[in-house]
Amino acid sequence: MSRRSRHHAGAPTEPDMPIVPMLDMSFQLLSFFILTFRPLPSEAQLALALPKETGGAAAVPTMNMDAEEEDVIIQVFAADNGNVVSIKAASKSGDVALGSDTSALFKYLQDKAAAARGGDATKKAPKLKFEIGERLNYQFVIKLLDEGRRAGYDRISPTLLTAGGGGAKK
Amino acid sequence: MSASASHDKCEPNLTPLLDVVLQLVMFFMLCANFVMESVNEDIVLPLAIEARALDKDVRDYMILNIDAKGVTTVGPEVFETPIKIQGFLKNQHDLDKARTKPAEWEKGKGRSVVVLRAHKDCSYKQVDDVMNVCRKVGYNNIQLRAIKANPRT
């Protein structure tokens, strides 16, 4: 009783919460997450417009068949090791060999887009179709699509090179 | 005077420090969870200068991972061949159709965007097989994922 009265009479006691162990644990957690944290490189997308499936693989337009007249068709032949053997631009007026380097392809695509626009910058570039050998390395496929975009083409569709393609034969 | 000062207990206030540390811990925990959600870290993506960030209007997208051997994974699900993924994609397509109004579906809306994350060393045939399955099921809007490259390098 006397204790209680003395307790009431004295100054209020502050609760003592030990923060230091909690801080220690937080630092340990923090160091764990900092050490295991690996930020991913910034990923982005290349959009494709695939033809609709109407009648199976045969419906995919191939060179000079049912493609529109102004479509730009590029054939890419692949070696067994996945590298490019040759790049060819196919058109009704005749095929144009573009070597195996993408710089000539880029120039050709730029010229074709400029010719199709005819000085009208608001006009869309024609459709660009890549016919690609099946063994071509995917890194190079992306490089081709990238060159197409850089040259100003919005509508790009890659298809498998079916007949006569170096990569298609085993 | 100096003697009495030496007897005073000097305690730093650790509470703000603890607050900051806990906020940092939370940040790293959340980042770790989001990054690991549907991305296969074993896949090394090719580089592309013209690659663009995913459109913010796109709400529904499906990430298909294709490793160097051509094995496709969607989240935890593994599909050894492209044919095996057809059933999975068909189900997703049916789900998309079920949650979209018929009038909008007819206009071509409501379909998920397929994002292909293919390893840079796989062949085009492996990617094309998966794209053909997507096309067959009804997904024509496909995006190829790449690492955004610096044009100067």
C-alpha cells in the first residue's frame, strides 16, 4: 500500500524500449538485400504485326506471290552456324544482292521507304517482310528488325524462308 | 559544473535511423519480388536500338520465355515443344474472350499482348515455331523483347 502511494506520488516512468537490437537486425536485413540485389537491364520491345492465320502456313505471303506490289521483301540466307550467308532484296523488277552486312540493307531500305513516300513525310512506309533462314541466329534476326525500324518501317513481319533458302535445307 | 555534466547520460536518438533503415529494407524486398515474377533470368536477350518500352495502355500481356535450347516457359510452367504450349495459349485466349464484350472482341480488342523473351543464341526456327502457335491460336500482336542498346556503342 505504501509502495503504491509512493509510486503515484513520484514522476511518471518512461517505458524503455530497446531499439538497438532491432536496429542491428534491420542492418543485417538491409545488407542482405543490398548484396543480393541485381537490377535487371532496361528491357524494351520490338512490335511485330503478324499476318492472321487463315489457311495455315501457306497463307503467309512469300516472295512475289500474294504480297502487295509495294511491299518490300528481304530474303536472308543463313549458314549452319547461324551466321548470315547473304541478304537479297526481292522485287518484281529483279533481285538485288545486298551482301552479308546490314549496312547495305539499311541503305536499301531507306531508299525504298523514301521512294515510296515520294517526298510526303506523312505517308506511311510500305510493309516490310523478312523471309529468314531457319538457322539464323536470333540475335541477328533482332538486328534485321532493328534496321527495318531505323529505316522508318512501322509494319514489319518476319516469316520463315521456305523454298530455296540456305537455312531451310538440312 | 563539469562534474555534473559528465554524469548526464548522453543517448543518441536512434528512432529516425531505424525508420530509414526499415524503409530501405522494404524497398529492396518489394523490388526483389516484382522482378522475379515472370522473368527467366537465364535468358540473355539480344540488343536492339529501336526497342521501345511496353505501351502503358496495355494491361494484359503474357510473357513467353524461350531459352537457348528452344524450351518455352510461361511463369512456372515449362513446355518442351511449341505444340505443347498451344493448349495453354488456347485457354488464355478463351479467358480473354470470356472477359471481353462480344462487340469489342469482334473489333479485335481484348486480346493479351504476347511478349516473347527469347535467348539471343537460339535459332529463328525456334522463335518462329512459337510465333506460329500464337498466330494459330489468335494472337497476332506479338512483341519481341530486347535490351535497349545505346546507338553510340
